[in-house]
Amino acid sequence: MMRKLFVSSTLVFCLALGGFWVASLLLTTPAAEADVKPAAAGRQIAAVEVAGHNSPTDCWMILGTDVFDFSTYLPQHPSDPDVITPWCGKDASEAYLTKTKGRPHSPYADSLLPKFHIGTLKRG
């Protein structure tokens, strides 16, 4: 009986510890990933220019009023890159906010965006 209690308690402890570890990975952003490219701060990019970057190896997207270059990120995306590539060269705001089954992306995904930010959308 004591052995079962010990094994059960140890298992619960390990699962809880693992859960906290995974949560900390998802909710924290390494400093290197949070850096915005300095040249991107004032750059204005027209939608026509974004439209020219519409392939998996050259993939720019509009999210809200910002423009991102996800070319290097596509192979790292947790789901199949084919889910993202139809949005290359387009405004993907709605798709980003309502991914699979209408759920938003995770805080971790949001924290990655500054790394890929290349400018703001030029209106007009």
C-alpha cells in the first residue's frame, strides 16, 4: 500500500513539474526573439510590394497594420507550412486571429512576431 502511494505521489509530482515547465516555455520569450529589426521601425511598405512576396521561400504577410517576413519561419511552424503559404503576399490578419476552429494564436506565437516585423503597412 505504501509503495503504491509513493509511486502515485511521485508520478503526480513529475507530471505537475513537467506541466509547469512546458507552461513556462510557452509563456516566456527569450530576449533574442523579442528584438525588433532596427530598420523596420520607420519603414512603410505598400500592399503591392507585399503581394510580390507570395511564395514559401519569400513570404511576407500583413497582420493588422504591420508587415512581417515569415520566409525563414515557415519550416519552424508547428503545423504544416502549407497551412500558412496561401497567405504569403496577402493580408492574413483574420486568419491569424482565428486560426483553426476560431481560436487565437498563443501568447508565445504573439511574442515571436517582433522578430519577423519588417515595417508598417503604407495606406493610400
